[in-house]
Amino acid sequence: MKTMISATLVAAGLAVPAQAQDAQSIARDGLHIEARATYETPTVSSVLEDDDVYKLGSAFAFGGEIGYDIAVGRAVTVGPYAQYEVSTVETCVDGDCVSVENYFEAGATIGYALSPRCTASSATAA
């Protein structure tokens, strides 16, 4: 069983360089790092009543994202990412306070290269 797993891993490792040598590929792959700064107004919906939506206030948030895209076709990339943001939002009513301090997200992306200079992507959080 260990021999079969090892052989599969070696075969997968040998297949990647051949894929990277595709001269027709326009997909951008590799590591990407993003910095973010946003102005947000988070809301909370009630699970007991249908139309109750509470606004938590407005604040600034900042953070970043890191991920790795892998070309799986001429113009298609897939890959994992992780995002972390810090927020300053807080609201208090009659001494009871609700705040959002930080946010972590991880997921996978699928991207499609529209041209050699432009890539469209969508993310699915996990």
C-alpha cells in the first residue's frame, strides 16, 4: 500500500513540470498576496423573526489574503486561499455591547483568464 501511494505521489510530481511548459497557457498561476482596507457596516439578522435586521454600526477594517493558484488548463486556475481581517466596529445599547474584532476565512478559488492580462475569479469559502 505504501508503495502504491509513493508511486502515485511521484507520478503527480512528474506531471506538473510538463503542465508548466505549455506555451499556449494564458492562466496566471503561483502565489498571490493581497492587502485590504475597507469601510464596513455589518448587520445581524434575527433567527426568531423574519424582518429583524440590526446594524452594528460602521467602522474600518484592514487585513490581507494569501493564496496559491494552480493552472489546470489553458486558461483555468484553481487554488486555496486564507484571509484575515481586523475590524473596529462596536455598538452598545443600554450597556450591552456587540463588537467584531477579527475575521478569518479559508476557501478555494476558481479563475478563468479572459486574456493574457486579465483574469476573472470567484471564491468559495470553506
